[in-house]
Amino acid sequence: MSSPALARIGQISIAAHDLERAIAFYRDVLGLTFLFQAPPGLAFFEVGGVRLMLALPEGGERDHHTSVLYYEVPDIHASAQALQERQVRFESEPHLVAKLGKSELWIGFFRDSEGNLVGIMQERPIGESSNR
């Protein structure tokens, strides 16, 4: 049997009920690189080599919130503070989730402008100082 050769994620789609509001959130609040808009209600961003597509829901089963996307950040506490300064309210402040041998996994959660849960994460070496 041959391999399907799935190598990496090329694009992720997120449902957005108000496209302009979602564009403003992802561009202005999260600071993602806006690429372009396309009809009928699509907007595209670049995130570390993966294209993020905001799309108006098509109805039916596809009209639901997304899976949780986790954005890697270099300093989770500094990123959370910057987001809070932009009026983002965290549902779960950054916290230690697991010790993974020589590193610690920290995660925090908030919702985007469309109600989708969004995570930020940092995996940092054990013993590395934090801003907290």
C-alpha cells in the first residue's frame, strides 16, 4: 500500500460569522500577517508557514466552532500581558500543564472575536526564568 505522503498542514480554516470583525481581531489584536481577501467571504493570514483562512460559515454541519489552535510564543507571560492590553480576556491564564523531561509546557486560553477557543503555548527549559 502506498503512503499518502502527508507532510505538513498547509492551511487551516476558522469559521467567522462577522468576517470584518474577525479580520480586525486576527490582524490588529493577535498581530498576524494579513495576506488577502477573496469572495465569497474569505480572508487569509500567514502564521509561521501555515495559511490561516477565515471563512463565513456555509451552514449545516460546517457551521460550528473550530478545533482549538495553539500558537507558540517565546514568552507566554509577556504574550498574555500584551493580549490583555489589547482587551483580550483569558478563560484560563497561562499555567504549567506538564514537565516534559528537560522542559515545561505552559498553556493559556482565550476566545477570538467569533467565540472560538484559542490557545497560546510555550515549551521552555526547566529552570528558565519567567516574567512572573
